[in-house]
Amino acid sequence: MNFQALSNYIIIAVPKEEEKDKRQKEGRFYVPQGYTMYQRNTQSGIIVSIGSGIRKHIGDIKLGHIAIVHHNVQGSEKEGGENRCFEDEKYFYYPVCCAELEGRRNSFFGVWDGEKIVAHEDYVFLEEPIEEESGIIEMGSGLLVVKQKNDRNAALAKIKRNREIMDNISKGVHNENVAKRFTDLEKENKALMMPFSAKTAIPMNLVSIHHSVGTGNNKTIFITASATNYKVEFMGKNYIVAETKYIHASS
């Protein structure tokens, strides 16, 4: 069937067998779909139709390029059903919104053109955070740059453990040592959350960014840490995808 995507959309084709394996398998084991939804939903597909307004946001993409997309493109039974517009013997076909529209978000991160990832102007592809010695740099206007690995899950787990200890302490006998221990745990929790606060920026290595963002040939950006929590798996590798509006500087 021939498709013609509307101006701000593309249509992608996802091989049925590939989608089934991605959604239902964890390594060699099959897992009930309810436990895998949105962890391994479709995040890429073959472009089979391109809307007339798309290329101004990303460049000269072509039919056959691989689109890298947000997992919400596929939808779920819990949210009213699959979003696919058609299927045949080999493929499921999904429409992908490629611009911020009323009631819809831009779900098109970029494309693989056969050689490299090309980012949409609204998004940036990043490697894992740069690991350096711990430290904080004041860049003015209240912006803090934190030099440490951005591991939100580990930090939240540690904060939870500290709060449990604090809760137990508060129920016991109070003395000077207990008060100091409580204060130390509070300070540690505050330090653990600092890299993820709204005013904290972290340095990260660029994989792909649109030329309009203005980073030139720089390979590192400083971006709000709380905006770097979304990961995409593509061709066996994980990338962090973030919105370019959260970038503060580059070097």
C-alpha cells in the first residue's frame, strides 16, 4: 500500500518479528507483555513516507532511512490501543508526529542515514555522562555544573536508605551523636540530589546535534541534568536523548 504522510508526520514500518522479540523478550526469556510495555516498545523503524514539512527540521532524510523515535509512537493497550495505522504480512506501520502540535508532542528524535545518526533540531543524542573527579563549578546566574556520573537510580536508592535510617533514628533516644548523624544524612541526601536539580548542568559527550543549535565543532555540551533521563536503544547501543532547549553551553 502507498502512504502519504501529512505535513508534520512520517510513517515508519517495523518488522513484525522484530517488534515481537523486542517487546516480549528479556535476553533469552519471554516475559508477560504487561511487564515490558514502554521499556522495550518500538524505538526505530524504516521510513516509508515523509510529510512535506519535515526536512526543514532535520535535513535531507530519505525513504529507507531508519527513524529513531519515542516509545509512545507504538502506544499500548492500557492507553487505548496500538497506534499503528496499517499492517501487512511483514510489517506494522506507525505514524510519527515530527513537530510540537496542539495535543501532540514531537516523537521524532532523528534518523540513521546508513553512516551516522542525524538529530532533529529539537533533540540531541548523547553518550553517557563524562566521568571526572567530583566537584562543583559555579558558572554564574545560579547555574551549577557538577562533575560526577549522572546515576539517578543509584542516587535515589541511596537517598531512600538514608531516609529509612533517619526515620529509625528519630524514633530512638536523642543525644548529640544522634543529632549529628541525622544532620550528616540530610547533607548527604542534599548532595546526592544536587546533580538532578533544575539548576544543575552536567557535561556530556555529543553524538549528534542539529547545526542550528550553534555548538559548532564542539564535542561536549553542558545540559540540565534532570533533562537527561531518557534513553534510546539503537543498533545494540544505548544513547541519551534530550531536548536541545536544556543546553546551556558547549566546549
